[in-house]
Amino acid sequence: MKLIKKILRFFLLDIVEKQIQKQENKTKSKLELCEKWVEELLLSTDIELENVYVHKLGNWGLCGKSSYGQTFKKLNDGTEKWFDIIHSDKAYIFVPEIKNTWTVHAWIHEIGHYQLGHYKDKNKPTYIKEYEAEQYSIEKATECPHIDDFMMVDVEVGARWYVWSHVLKAIKKGEINKDTIEPYIKEYLLKSPYIAKEFESECAMSEHEFNKKVA
Ligand SMILES: [Zn+2]
């Protein structure tokens, strides 16, 4: 009996392992296709390619313009890293290595910032720029034949929470309050029942944080 159990377990493990491997290969080839697709999207823009940096430092991206020839980014561990920009008279883009849906999303999002000319627009509030880049991202991801429904859910859910985090940041800085958030952005956020549930209290907490700072 013990031996039969052992053999059975061996076969079962073998099947499970093969299934996992199969799934991993499928995901890998899907991500490779996504990578090619986002590279083509990037090439369809007129961005200076020498100003495009692919980094291994996490999931973040950046799009901007630096007349100093350098830019910095706060990393997850709290340190700041300075990066040299080859063409300081032109816009730059930082994108992460493609490892998962989020990194594919980050590529499209940064290309969106570039295409929407955000690096030239100093007056538009950051949370609106982030909302617009996320809308661009969702629109383009829908066009990508390699992003399936599951990945799309990730993109859409991630986009809403990302915009929400920027709205709260803007409230904490005193740039806006819950009554002056762009109505279309507020409407977009409230479509999530989870955000809707915490909307009032989170806005109030962020406003309180700002008031404490200026008091
Ligand atoms: Zn952004």
C-alpha cells in the first residue's frame, strides 16, 4: 500500500510539475510577445531612442525632460539614484524589464506620458497626467492581441488604484480637496465599490494630513 502511494505521489507530482512548467512557458512566450509589441509601440513614436533606458531596478517607469542632463528617482529602499540623460534637450523614458503584466503596463503608461506631451506641460496637475496616461494604457492594452482578459483585469484594476493613490497624494499636498477633484476622475474612481467605500474617509484623512502640515 505504501509503495502504491509513493508511486502515485511521484506520478502526481510529475503531472503537477509538468503543468506548472507548461503554464510558465506559456506565460513566458506571452510576455515575450507583449515585449515585442510594446517595443513596436515605442518605435511608432518619435522619441529619441538613445533617451530610452531599460532598467532592472523594479517595476517603475519615468517620462520627463531634464535640462541638467541628469534625473533622479527615489527607489523602493528610499535611496535616490541619479541617471545620466544622453540628449538633455529631448524627452527621456525609463522603463522596466518586462517580467509581468505590470511591467508591460508600465511601458505603455510611460509611452502614454510621452505621446500626450506631459513632459512639456508644467501646468497640468500630476494626478490628471497620471489619469490620462492610465487611460492611454488601457486603450492600447485593449488593442494588444497578446494581452488576454486576465491580464486586462490586472491593467484596469491597477490603473484605478494607481490614479486613486495620486489623487490622495495631491490632497496631501493641498493641491486639491475632495470637492475640487476633476469630476470625470472622481466618477472614474467611484466605479470601484472598494474605492467608493473608503473615498470620503481617505480624502478626509489626507486633508487632515495637509492641514496638520500647514498649521
Ligand atoms: Zn505616470
